Amino acid sequence: MKSSPRPPREYDPDATVDARMLPAPAVREKPRCKIGLIDHTTPHLSEDTRSLLRVRLRGATTIASLAFGAFLLWSLSPYADDPPSSLILPAHIATFAVVTLCAAWVWRPCPMCVWSLRVVEALFLAVPAAFLLLLTAQKVDCTNCTPHPVNPNAPWIILVFSYNLFIPNNWRRALVINGILCSIPVVTLLAVIAANPAVRAQYDAGIVVPWALEMAVTCAAATYGTHLIHSLRREAFEARQLGQYRLGKLIGSGGMGDVYLGEHQMLKRPCAIKVIRPGAALDPKSLMRFEREVKEMARLSHPNTVEVYDYGRTDDGTFFYVMEYLPGMTLHDLVDKHGALPPARVIHFLRQTSAALAEAHALGLLHRDIKPSNIFAAYRGGVCDVAKLLDFGLVKRSAETNSARITQDGTVAGTPQFMSPEQASSKSLDARSDIYSLGAVGYFLLTGRPPFDDPSPLSVLIAHARDPVHPPSQLRPDVPSDLEQVILRCLAKDPGDRYADARSLDEALAACSASGCWTELDARRWWAENEGGVIPPAPTVPAAEPTAVGV
């Protein structure tokens, strides 16, 4: 069955704090060189270096291109004191062309691997060095220069410090390259002196030795500067590690913290790490909410609930917890990208989510923020369309619903488009509030829009409490009547008219005619036809613009 076209939607699905897991990188994008987002073989800053190297090369090659172009125009102008020779002019033009091509290459939007970037780095360094070698040989030769000795070091010093300023390196590699660059003008000067007696008469030891020392000091200073910069980068990199977990790319932000793609350094297992922001850490209420969220989530073990691996606090007081990495996409993104879902697939997702809720409710926990962006269609254990319930940031014990709420800050906790009437009016809640929200999710999956859709959150809240819900069949005639009745019962204004608990809802969904019609084969075929195949369980290449993941 084809999905119906997605109608325009004006509401904000991320009106509250979000805890969606990581969407997988688009498998259709295949860069020419694959570099892992997190290096799985060494502890070095491989991806950090790759990203930084490209940014630095963009700046370095652009500045070099402008500089060589400006000096080329000046040498050809009538104001130049020393017009370029027949050898220097073609070399200058060739150098300008190569550096400009390097700049154009690194500014392309396509991904580049470290090897490609190192080739650009070599060209950026070697071609200007060859040009300066010719220029140095010409200037120190007394037959082509002024009668007074000419210091050839100035352009070399600029090249050395420009290279060390822009290109990330360790001190050993920098020492080798700086040593070669700084020795070239000295060796060239000595070679010209040895070959030309006229030059030897002008460049005595009193001139050559200070110039050689000048380049030696340049080499030492540039290498030490590179070492300092590299040390600062490593300190910053190590600061991004939380215990045994290394932080990777930032994949989302929310009201309370940030989510990073991470990796356990010993197990090499990808994961999602939620870190509370330092500013929020100063707020005791935020800390209470953060700690409560992870502790309550850790108690849940249902396969359709996101798994929490670990929890901790760093020496500087930073809170974090580690969750399983989920390839796939949220139900919000699924509908947003592909339109309304077939009824059988809707039942498939709703039954899994209701099973996860049944465990939470049995432990006395209410989710209070059931919405499409908090339910993930994941690929787990070789199975497609595994529903994962996310974001227990608003979770609360049933016995606490009458007490002062930690999340209370003058606004209603939850997402208006999927909020029960009693939650919108801050009344006492029980499991039937989550049932209402799950029914609103089912309505969204079937029709591509929430039960009440208005730009004003207040208007939506009033509609939930007052207005009748239009049956899904009015928006989509092919919705089975039995499924429609289940959804409408979930959306009853009076909690007493809804299903008493998640297990009762699951039984009603199981009795629908379309229940069980969406199979694993259907799911696998859908992902193959619409998303280019089954997404692997671990990232292999960094996504250029990953979907934002809420916190």
C-alpha cells in the first residue's frame, strides 16, 4: 500500500526537551575515501586532524593564492623595480596556478580523506618552495642582482611560519619539514658561492653565518610553536573524553544538554552520550531532573525501550549518561519524509510502543511526552522497524503527579500536539494520559498530521480539552474502521472512556484486521526500496549534515 502524500504541517515537533537517538548516516552517500567518524584502531585524533586539516588548508591555500596573484600583478606593473626574468615569470605563473587549483580542490563540498588532504598539503608546500628556490638562486647571483649582498631568508621565513601556523602537525614531523625548508636558502647560497667567484667575493663568513643562524632560529621557533599548538589540541581532545567514553560528533542539542556520538574506548562500541550543559549544571532542578531521568531509564529493560549503558559525573561536575546507538529514524522523520504509513505498519509500531509503556506503567512510571519524535524506527539485531521508546526526561512516578513538579517553570511539561487534556490542564495523571498521547501518535502516523494542528500551542491545548477529534477516515478513507475505533477510544476526553492500561490497548490493536499484516519481509523490502537498504548497526562514514537529535 502506498503512503498518502504528507499534508503541510505547521507545528513544532520539538517544542519540549527531546531525547531522540542518532539517525543513521545516509547510506547512499559514498565518499571516495572512507574515514571513520571515530577511529576504531588508534587513540589518535584522526578525524579531528582530518577535519581541522581541511579547514586550515582552505585558509592557507586561499591566502597563498591571493598573495602570489598580487605579487604577480605587481611584478608585471610598470612600477616594479626589478621586472621578472624569463625563467622567474613562468615559474611565478605556474606557482599561482597550482596554489589556486589546490584552493579550489579543498573548497569543494565533497568529502575528502586524509590522503587527499596530504597531497594538497604537499603541493601547497613543495610548489612555492621550488619557486622560492629559483628566486633565491637568482637574487644571490651577483650577475642578476644589486652590487650589495641580498638576504634570501625573508620569503622562506614567511613560508615556514605560514606552514606551521596553518597545518596541524606533531613536533617530529614539523622538525623534519622545517629543517628541510630552512636549510634550502642556506644550501642554495653556499652552492652559488662555490660556483661563482664573483659572488664569493661579496658573501663572506661574516654575512653567511648570521643568515644561517637566522634560519636555524626560525626552524627551532616554528617547531616549538607547532608542538605547543599540538599539545593544546591534544588537551582539548582529552577533555572531550568522559571516563572510558570518547566524544565524537555533536549530533543534537536540546533544552538541557547535548548528545554526542561516542565510543567506549575498550569495547569500541558506538553509543550516544547525553551531556548536561555546564550552565544547566548550576541549576539544582536541572540536576535533579537529569539524575532522575537516567536512574528511571536504567530500571527499564523492555527491548522496545532505549537501553542505558552507563552513567557518571566527571571531576568538574559534568553529568552524562550513555545510551545505545540506534540506526534508523524517528517516526516523526519517517512520516515527514515518506508521508502517512500503511495501517498495518502503524499497528506494528503502536503495539511495540504499548508493550514498552506497559513495563514502565507496571513500575509506576509515566512517560508524559509520548510523541512521534520520541519513538524510533530502528534496525536492531538484524531486524527492521524495531520501535524504541525514547526520552524519559519528563518521566514521573504516578504517586508524584499531585506534588510540585521538578519540570515546572511556568510552562506545561510535554508537547501540545500530543498532550492529554488532563496533562494540558495540569491535573493528576495516570497511565491513561500516556494512552491518549500514544493514540495521538497513531492518528499522526495514519494521517500525516496530529489530531489538532494549530500554530498556537494554547489553541492546541484548548482543542484537546474541548473539541471533538475528526475521525482519521475523513482525512484518509482507506483507514480500517476497527483501527479507527481504537485510535478514537485512545483520544477520548474522559480518561474513563479510554483503555485502562497499555496491555488493554495492545490487545485491542492485536484484534484489528490489519494486525500482523506488516511482516519483517515487508519492513526489509520497504527500507531497501525507500532508504537504499538496511542501515548497518555502526557508522562507517561521517554524515555531512546529520539529522538533529534532541536531548
